[in-house]
Amino acid sequence: MVTIETDKCIGCAVCANICPDGFAMVDSKAVVRDETASCISAAENACPVKVIHTANSSHAQAGASGTAAASGLDTGSGVNMGTGRGLGRGGGRGRNQGTAQGQGGNCVCPSCGFRMSHNRGVPCYNIRCPKCSSVMSRG
């Protein structure tokens, strides 16, 4: 079972970028799309605020509301079960809608608040904080 602490999710979309089959972004929050996706554990490990939990993780919580059924996504078979990534929720990469924030800006550590300038071509989630070793996020 995969759960997400949606109240603590910062909407960085790292999980959806790493594991698009397993996660989707709905209203700037991550939701579980497919619990059986092979990339779930990679997304759980990459989450900068550690709000994704699997049944075998040490922080798994019962009853967390981050599944596709709790968010209103159709999880049945047949109608509305396309394989596209859009989900019809306006999450396209149009003007200021995607997670790509262009040149400049900062990479920020969600744990200790350390900031460093963003380097073009290097996603912030691929950088570890030099102070506390947490995964950085764009900010």
C-alpha cells in the first residue's frame, strides 16, 4: 500500500517526474496513480519532504489520504483509463504551468533552508544539501 501525507506535500512534483506511472499531480499535490508501478520506491526515496510511504517503509501510516480513489481519480477499468499523462487537470507544460522554472532561481533545502543558486541543466532534486545531505528542491 502506498500513502502520501497530502497535508505535508509541497507540490514539487519530484515523484511525478521520477515515476509518472505511479504518481500524478492534482491541485498541486501528489496522488498515487498506480501502486504497482516499479518506480514507486525510487520516488519515495527522492521525495524531499519524505511524505510518500509504502507498506514496507518504516514511516507507513494507515489511513493517509493520498490515493487516487481519495482524490477523485477514476481507478476502475474501462472509461477514463487512458495511458496519457495529462489526466485532464490542466497540468500541461504551457505558460508557467509546468515544473520547469527556467534559468536563474535557487535550489532550497526543505530541511534546513540552505539556498544555493540553480545551475542550468542540473535539476535541484539531483543535488544534496551540503549542510544536511537532504535532497534539494527548486524555490
